[in-house]
Amino acid sequence: MHLIFGSLTLRKLIFALCLLVMGCGPASGPAPSNPAGLKIVCTTTMITDLVQRLAQPDAQVVGLMGAGVDPHFYKASASDVAKLQQADLVFYNGLHLEGKMTEVFEGVKKTRPVVAVTDRIPKDRLLVHQGTPDPHVWFDVSLWAMCIEPVTSTLIARDPQHAVEYTTRAKALAQEMAELDSWCKTELATVPAERRIVVTSHDAFSYFGRAYGYEVVGLQGISTVTEAGISDVTKLVDFIKRKKVPAIFVESSVPRAAIDRVSQDSGAKVGGTLFSDAMGASGTPEGTYDGMVRANVNTIIEALR
């Protein structure tokens, strides 16, 4: 029997297929060392969501931090360090958000890529407070969309066999974020201009304010490591009374005692909980980046409008 497939005989065809199965045949790039795909570890819930959207199902993506976790305070556990050391790639926010993990990252990056997703955001687009860059870039959807490219290019560099899949997902996600950004602008513009003031537990929403035309005031600074004092509470209460702010907000990853005191002293109601440094619980709408942003916008609109 002489079965022909192009110019190959059956014997040659079988031989060629064997080479491909063993990884010895021609390919578009080196195959991942892990047959189940790259092992990727991320820090915050927002980054985990971003990388999952771009990498899965061609890679395994796990996050270190869960819902309600404050990355400013987060310290890597022994099991976290083990996960980082076993990963093929590590993605983190940067801009000092995960400040207590700096030494761990320095050790891990000696043997594998450790990538800050914010590295390619133009410096002139970053906000700076007292010489320190504000790390909360995800609240400006157009800025967070800039984090797609460094993640995608890193995935392709490490796993070129799935370059087409990574690129396709990146284009789709960029389009979704453009639509989300447009939705935020439209919805938030429905609040009267004089009521567009967002008062929160800590200064995590400055990018949000700049992007969507809101004045933002936080009881604490850009990091929750510094605690608010009595004078901070007094100044904020005076501001709320002077501006006649109708509602203020607690945050999902920050203790609410101080902001409750501000509410009591100022007369402004607590308008709801905003997701700040972490998304909602896994499996809920707020457990995705898109769902978290929409939940925050709806909470703000309902409280202020």
C-alpha cells in the first residue's frame, strides 16, 4: 500500500509526526518547559484578573492576595515565597504598592522574570504625592488598559507558541476597557457638578477623580501604612460641612472606624462601600475588574446624585 500525503510516504509522515510530538520538529518557538503551560503568580486581585484574561487557558494563573486584602500592608508568607520561586513568571503592580514585598521580588527576579505591569505607563501620566508616585492607576480605566501591553509582550516572549492567542485576547480586552471607560464617563456625568466630591478612607481615587471629573479627598494618604490623626479627622469634617458633601464612602480593604467617626461628626451619611485596593469576592460580579469598576461607579452615583 502506498498512501501519499503531499510528497511524503506513509512512513515519512509517521516519522514527521513523531518528531512533532516529541518536540523535535519545526515550531514557531520553544515550547513551554511545563506541558500544562506557564505557571504565573500575580499579587493583587486586579492584576490576577488582568493576567487571567490574557493568559488563560494557555497558562496557569494564581494570585497571592484575595478580596479585602490591603496590598500596602501585605507580607509574603512562606507558602507565597514558595509559589513565587516555582513560577515561570511573576506580575506585580509596582509604584511601591506592594512595598513590604520588595526584598522578596529582588530575590525571585534573579532566576525568573518579575514584571511590574505599570512600568510602561508614561511618567507624565502618573500622579505624585510628596515625591511618591500614586500606585492606584487601575481607577483610571484608560491607564489600566496600558498594562495590557507589557503583560502580553512578556507572555509572548516566554511562550511564543501561543502568540496568536495572547494577541487576540489582548485586542479584545483593550476594546472592552475602551467601552468601560466610555461608560464610566457617561454615567458619572449624570451627577450634578457641585456634588462630584468623593470622600474616602484613604487617597486611592485620585486617578479616578482626574479621569472622570471628580474632586477626591481621602482621610489617609495614598498608603494605608500611615494612620489618620485627630487633626486629619477634624480637617475632613470641616471640609465636608463647608462643601455640603451629602455622602462619604468606606473602602472594602480599609477598616471603617475612622470614616464612621467622620460621618458622625460631619453629618454626611455613609453612601456605601467602594472597592479600592482589592476587588470583590471570587465568583461575584465585583470579583472581576469590569464588575468592580461598575459597582464603584453605581455606588457613587446613587449616593451623590
